[in-house]
Amino acid sequence: MATDRLTARAELFLADDPSLIFISDFAGAEFASAIARRFRAREITQADGMDIFAGFDAWRQQIPKIVSAISIDIACAEAFVRRLDITLRAPDALHIAICQRVGLSLVTFDDKMAASARMLGVDVAAA
């Protein structure tokens, strides 16, 4: 199974202090979408995908800090996307909106998303 190019970087970040990690329920949906896309592109087998899902689910069970997306987050994300001075896709805007509402730093390896979050006043953790 091919390892994602950012796996080592993510593992290093997560190992720093796992007690500080929060994850949104929406992040789970995004993760599932990424794995399904890799399967459809024949980068991984179905068995690989199921193993990846099982590992993610086990990891997520160990994190007591799960943040649920709520309707105000969707409205805020829409407002972010409607700002024509910021280039954001709706899923990225939703992650930023959740962080903004809860007062958390965003962790992303996407430089454009990080720049947009900073423009919107959301702290971005160095990852």
C-alpha cells in the first residue's frame, strides 16, 4: 500500500502532544472521501481501504475531543466562500469556521487554506 506523501509529517505533528488534538466529525467525512478517492484511482485495494478506515476509527476513539459541526458553521463557511477576496473551497471553509467557533488553531498542510484562515483571523498551528 502506498503511503501518502504527508504521512510522516502528520505523524510527527500528532506525536508532539496528542492531548491537544481536536478533530471535527466533518474531518472524518473528509478522510473517508480521500480514502475512497484513492481506492477509485486504484492506488489502494479495498482491503487496504478497510484497514485504513479501521485504523482511523481506532485513533479517533482515543481522542476524547471530537467537535461536531453545527448549522452556524455551515452558514459561516458559506459567508467565507462568498468573500471574493479569499480563495476557499466549501470543505476548507467549513474546517476554518469550526476552528473559529470553538477557538482552536487550524492544522493543515495546505498553504492556501492556511493563508485564508489567517486572513479570517484563525490561528494556524505550525505543522
